[in-house]
Amino acid sequence: FWMGSSLGEKGRCEDEVRHRVTLTRPFWMGVFPVTQAQYLAVMGDNPSVFQPGRGGRDKVSGLDHLSLPVEMVNFHDSTSFL
């Protein structure tokens, strides 16, 4: 499959170079997304945009944001979480 973003993709970061990937061995994948509360409990920080005080706060107004999936987690922090 192709991993990364094409050069013209809106919101693309510099480290999202598009390249071909072939999976050569099996891997485990979680069935449920990690919530903001779970990530916060383990890592002590919540990088999510969709929480009060961040850019997506208008979209989560009145919601329990801690039950939403965590996002904006980079590769290094995700491996530390695991």
C-alpha cells in the first residue's frame, strides 16, 4: 500500500513522504480506539485537539471529551504508550 501524503494534499506535514510499503509479517491491532482518558492516565498528557482549550473545543462543547479517541499522537509517543 501507499503510506504518506501526496505533495498537494491539504494539511500535509513535511515528514509525510509518500512511499510504497509491503507488510512482511503479521501484527496485532487493537479492536477499540484509545480514549483521551486512557492516554492521559498512562502518559500524563493529552495531545488531542478535540478538548476544551484546544482548536477543536467548539466541536466537543458539552461532550465528555475524555471518552473520545485520542488523536495527534506521533509515532514516538504511541510506541511509548504501548
